Amino acid sequence: MTTVASNEPFRITALVPMFNAEKYVAETIDAVLSQTLPPAEVVVVDDGSTDGSAGIVAGFGSRVRLITRPNGGVSAARNTGIAAAAHPWIAVCDADDVWLPCKLERQVDAIRRHPEIGVALTWLTEFLSPELPPGSITTRAPMDVATGPLITTMLAHHDALHTVGPFDEEQRVGDWVEWYSRLVDTDVVVHMVPEVLARRRHHLTNNSQREAAHNREMLRSMRAHLDRRRATS
């Protein structure tokens, strides 16, 4: 794993995978650009949006690099963005979520103290999107504090991403769970910053609202994880 000296500039690519996010993506990009430790570049991968998302991103001008691709799902968009990143550290923020201003700074502080870290995560809070009427989402209520690993908080070194491998493009819902299950089977050092540093939006088209598909893919990921453990035991 490549480490960072205490006086070395910390170069981060902020990656925003996007599909039909015209209601939310401007707020997401504003939060990324407003970081107290700004990323060296912001890359938005438009996964074949059919709404006005791409035009909104284009409005940010040279501050944001827009990559367009045919629709292939969020895993394909993430893999495209990771391959295109110009810098060794990659931070992912879904196009409907929001980072708090000091999110990257807090993670970099932790990595400078512990340069063996390959993947840094944070706690987050969840919120109902303001345009939703009460009772419109019934699957579960937003959590005040979510302390488990979620991709919209991830800052990862390119070497760690290469070690784990690409996101599974066959999975449209449980891709993060499947990828994280592979991560914990490696020797990559994962660190959780114990602070709420991001906000995850609940709205009617969240992947997590697609409960049946989500449950099936979660089960498949868990089985694959157990199979890998059995093969090495």
C-alpha cells in the first residue's frame, strides 16, 4: 500500500456516479466543491441519464469533469470513474447525497496519523428529501446516525481499490455490500472515522427502496463471502 508523508500534498479525485439526479446533483456537487480540504478534481459519471442531469453538471464549468456513458448501472459508473481518476485517492459520493464541509479533511487527518489506512469511512445521518410528502416512504425511517460502512463516505487509495477489484456490474442494488465483503477478506486496512460527516438522502427512487431485489442480492453477496471464507479455512 502506498502511504503519504506528513508534508506530501493529498491529491483526491471526488467521484459522483449519476443517473437521473437532476433534483439533487447540484446540491451534491456544491457540497463536494465546498470541502475545507477541496478535492483536486471532481468527476461526475453520467450513467445514461434521460433527464436534465448532464446539463446541470455542465453548468459547473471547468470545476467538474463530466463523463457520459450508456446506462449500465451504478457499479459500471463507479468503475468508469475509478478508471478515469487522475489522483491516487478516490472519494465517492452518490449524486443524491451530501458531504459535510469537513468530511475529507477529517479523513485525511486520520490517514496522516495512520498512513497504513487504505480505506477510510465515516458515520452519516439520513434524511427524507424535502420534496416528499409525509408517509411517502414506508420501508424504514431514516437513521439519525448510521455507523456502518456506506460507500457515500468512502475515501480509498487506488492500490486498495485495485486489491479488492472492480464493483460487480451484474448487481444493480447490492453492489456495495458485495464489494465490501471482498474488501474485508483482504489485508487492506479499513478505518472508520467516528463522526457524522455525510448525509444520505431518502427519496422514492433510492436503490434501497427496491427491497425485493436488494434482499436477493444481499443474500447472494453473503453466500459468496462465506464461500470465500470456507475456501481459505
